[in-house]
Amino acid sequence: MADRLILLPGWGLGTAPLQPLTEALRGLDPHLQVQVEPLPVVNSNDPADWLDALDASVPQDAWLGGWSLGGMLATALAARRGGRCRGLLTLASNACFVARDAWPQAMPADTFVGFYQGCEANVDATLKRFAMLCAQGSLDARGLSRQLQAHLLLSDEASALAGLRVLAAIDNRAALRGFAGPQQHLLAEQDALVPAAVSDALVALLPTGEVDVLEGCGHALVLEQADTLAALMLDFIREASDV
């Protein structure tokens, strides 16, 4: 249905960081059914396996959205479903998380390799470091980092590593070009993980839709800018529904 939105969370932090956004969306539009769907528990390196699991569990004919890895999976699922997806909304998500020759506006490959190796050596310490990176660029980075660390999925090494491998493998350039439904992609100006400079490259991929950069926030914009995000997302859904 047009008034249902499914949100997928990012890597390593579970669904809790999306709750303020969910509450903000419901507060602005009580008729909107907002559902946060956990990432699948799939110890596979193949994004297709993750999409199969999501396709089986996520309701059809809804808006799809997500934060970071969740937004990348939502993008791939929207492209797979085509007309069975009402529209796509992503938050701090890139077409490719790790840079490659044809998509340099992403995390450098050597940085990602170092992060992955850190996760292999000590997953709990790496998740804490990840929470700090998410909070970087925030007006209250220390407080936001503590808030995120309270939700870390500690000691789940197999799932954490599988999620990182999938994050590195996803290439959504064709998915973004091929999805004909309405698309909105919201980035953070001070994001330490997904560079805001990718905005022009994303715009060039889209058949229709919009890309906006929120000022004064980092990767954890879903916590820091929940009210602003909710208003932007609902305005976009309403405008798309009126077409």
C-alpha cells in the first residue's frame, strides 16, 4: 500500500538507531505505517542471498528505505521488485561503499581492508570504533557515540564479517539507473563513511528523483536529524503520491 514504509538498519548497530526516525515519521503522519525490518541473519558473502531473505520477509508494494548498508540493500531490493516497490528512500548510502576505478567517491579500498582486518582481530573494539566514526561530524560527537555504542551488536563476529563483505560487494549503479519509481537519497555533509561529494555522481545515475545533503551532521544523521529527515521524507512521499 502507498502508506507503508519499510526501513532497513545499517551495519553492526541493530534497529535501535532508527527508532527516533520512526517515531518522528509516525508523529508527523499517524496514517503512515512505518516498519523497521532487521537485517537478515545470513552468513553469506553474496548480496543476492541477503536480497532473497529480505524479499521473502519484507511486505510487497511498500516504500523501501534504509540507513547506510540498509539503504544499499533497499536500493537493490527496489530494483529487483520494480513496480512492486512504491518508491525508494536512502539515508547516508552510496552506490558503492568501497571505491573502485569507475566509482572513486567512496571509502578507499585500503581503509576498508584495514577496518575489515580490525574486525577479524577484535570485533567488539572495531564496532566501538565504528560507532565513533558514525558520530564524527556531529555537533555532539561524544554524546552521540555513547548513544550508538549502547546499541552495538557485540561479539557477533560471523554476522559482522559477513555484513562487511556484502557491504563491499554491493554495486548499485545499475539498480539506481534501472529503478523507475520515485527516489530520494539524503546524505550528510560531514559523513566520515559516505562522502557527501558523491551527490553529483548519484544525481547523474538517477532516471528521476532527488539527492540532498544535510548540513552540520555526520553518518549518524538518523539520530541527530530525525525530525528533519522525517519531514523531508514525508514531503517526498506525498509529492510522489500526488503525481
